[in-house]
Amino acid sequence: MVEMREALVMPGVGDITIWLELIHDTRWTRQQKYILLNHFGCPAVVLRLDLSQLRAVLPGIKTRPRRSVDGLVARDMHWLKQQTHHLIPLFDPRYPENLQHIPDPPLALYAKGNVELLAQPGIAMVGSRRPTPLGQQIARKFAGDLAQQHKVVISGMALGVDGLAHEAALEVNGSTIAVLGSGLAKPSPARHAGLFARIAAKGLVLSEYGIDQHATRYSFPERNRIISGLSKGVIVVEAAARSGTLITARLAAEQGREVLVVPGSILNPQYHGSHALIQQGAALVQSVEDVLHAVGWGADAPLPNAQSSNIMRDLSPECAALLQHIAPEETHVDALILATGLTPGEVSSMLMTLELAGAIAPGNCGGYINISQQL
């Protein structure tokens, strides 16, 4: 593979500095640039078009003054000198084929890490930025199992489900791709700086924005089309009725990707958006087996053994009996005391044992939820 730091011109791609000039040129929108590139086939030609040539392809387009982008180009070129830094423009053989066919593909991808992951099969995972304890467990379970099936876990490195998905993939030495809503020199959110470094070292981080661009309220929804576009399907974990996750799900459906939804309690508002997606035709998935089947893939390796039977086998009869009173929705401690007739101290001790065994997780209102059948 010819690296851009070895030569500024790559076969079929052209001068990288010309691509950077086009990326930073503010005279046209990204969509207009794509139309012009698709028509003329060369960024250098697009940059030299006069008004009559522009209007022949984009009728009614208004002229804007061309501003110098030399400083931005020089900054990007300096960033690209590092061995693991890449720019992957349209027409580059490394540009993901499935991303080329979405309605609004990025002109180029800034990349840091292992770009070979772009050629490997991937599944996206998105969901709540504030998942419940059960949602956290589900996100980790699905992402870890997918990574162990040699599938690339794709997400947006946001707080909540996104970050948990990346972390779970890395924990099992799997592959993961993070698509940012900011430039790669300004990773967002700042709280995930450590996670960004780990993904860049062991996986891949991508952005369509210039390296120093800060995230905006618009850039996050924009990057969602790349997350879904890179994937074979999108898993949704805990989407509320008004959730940004629903934007990614809608984009996935428009792109012809599978929308895969983990169901939950009808009483939990965290799942109202998820259940609406299922009503609209999204696939209901309860395991990685379901995911692989929905996207037409078989298992690359033996699927991890279910943990619920092991949990039940290792519990004492008293703890197993108490577990039967704890629902997948949150169950309060007072209700357990009334249902079992045990003392508060006995219930407290058993709850600690169940939590350490991974059978239950703390809820949001002081109670506990049964996760033994979910994992």
C-alpha cells in the first residue's frame, strides 16, 4: 500500500493537497461538492470551474468569494506526516465501498489507526447517553460478543452506549471504529480522551471534518450517516421517544441497512423509541445470534456460552429463591422483604451476593433489576 506521506499523489486519487483545498473550500456545501465531483471526476477541475460551468451542473448556484485555505491545508498536511494518520478521499481504493453508495457520502475521511478495518464486516451500536444499568450490561454483552465473532463494532464514541460498545470490544481484543462529530485533533467528548487514545492505538477513529474542527450541534447528526453507512446493520439499545439514536436508525433504514432493536419494558420510557422502531418494521434482537441471522451472517467462531445457567447453578437455594422475586424492571428492597418474609439484613446480604454474581444490577431509584436472563 502506498502511504500518502511517501507521495503526495496516489494513483486514482490525485494530489492530496488539492483534496484538502476542496474539503476546506467554503464556496459550496458538501452536497454540492459531491455533485460536482461526481460530474467532473476530479477535485482540481472542480476548483477551477467558472460560474457558467457551475450553473450547467448546479442551476441557480450563487457565487461566493474564494477564501484562502492555505493555513488549513498546511495544518492538515503536517498532521498527515504521522505514520498512523491518513486521509482517504473518494476514489481512494481504501475508501469503504458501502459508504460510497449512501445518498450523501463524505468527500474524504480523516483516519487515525488501522485503516484495514474499513474492509472488514462491521455492525454499528447506538443508544442512550444515560443507559440504565441493564442497558449498560446489554451494550457490553452485544459488543463483546460481536467482537469475538470477528465483527468490527462501530459507534460514535459518545457517552453512554457508544462508549460502552467501544470499551467492550477492546476488552476482548476485538476491533472497533469510532466516528467522531469533531476533528481528530479535537476529539469529543473530552471525557473520552483516554478511550479515544485506546481506539486509535488498537482500532480506528474517523472524521469527515478538518482536524482542528470542534464539534457542533449539527456535526453529531451529520456523522450518524457515516456510522450507519459503514455498517451492515445498526443495533439500538435504549432509545427514548425523542432520542438522537432515532436519527441513526432512520438513516440506516434509508441506506438499506438492517435496524436491529433490543426490546425492553413497556413501562420504561427509555424504550419507547425502541419499541416504535419495532412497530415500524425493525428487527427485534435478543442475542448476537439474532443479529448475525438478521444481517445474513453465520457465526465465525463458537458463540459465547450463556451465563444465566452458570449464575443459577452457583447460587445458594436461598439466593436463587430471592432472585425469582426480582423482575427485569426495577424491584424495590421493601417489596422483596414483604414478598419473602426475610429480615432487612438477610435481604441486604443476599442482594450483595446476587450483585457480585452478576445476577442483578442496581436500579436508578434504589432498587434492583434482574439481569440473569438478559445475559
